[in-house]
Amino acid sequence: VGGKLYILGGGWSTTGSPTAPMAVAIKIEVPWDRTNVSHDWRLALVDADGRPVQTSDDRAVEVSGQLEVGRPAGLPDGTPLDAPLVVTFGSMPLSPGRYEWRLEIQEFVETCAFLVRS
């Protein structure tokens, strides 16, 4: 709402299996010189060895899309712009171990890890 992310129950780093339904909430700061340009993004779940996690029907747990942020009139030159993004996922049966969400936007990569306990 209004460009803000509202998060309830966020910030966990350990879970059981199957996982509860979850969401990945991201605030992307788009540099001034990269506004008004389309950017491809991809969010994928990978295991501790960096391999894609597969669903029961052998599809990778990933979502991709495009992001474009326009500069509003009157914004001072050089001001970065925020772009909130939320992706939801249903419950997943994951084996015990370490996993990470990997966000790729052009050459930029950011990760966030969590542990599935036995």
C-alpha cells in the first residue's frame, strides 16, 4: 500500500518441513541512471550446493519477470527510486538442510538463506 511493504511474521531463518506458505518481500532500490529501463529479474530457490530446488513435478522453484521504474517529475537528479516486490509460495516439502532464495537482476545477485530442520 502506498509503495510500502507490510510484513507480519517475517524475519524467520529456521523452519520445519513441509514449510508453511511463505512470501519473499523485497525492496529494490533502482539507481537514477537505471530508471525508465526494463530490467529482467529472477527469484529462485537453491539448495546448499547452489542447485535449483525442484517441485514434485520436476519444475524449478522460481519466478521471473520484468521491472521498470519511471522517474516522477520534479525528483532531484541522482535520487534512487524504490520498487517493492512480493512473491508468494505455497507449502513445500523440503529435506532438512540449508537453502537460499537467490534474486538476480541484470548483473546484481542478492541471497537470503534459511535452514530446514529435521
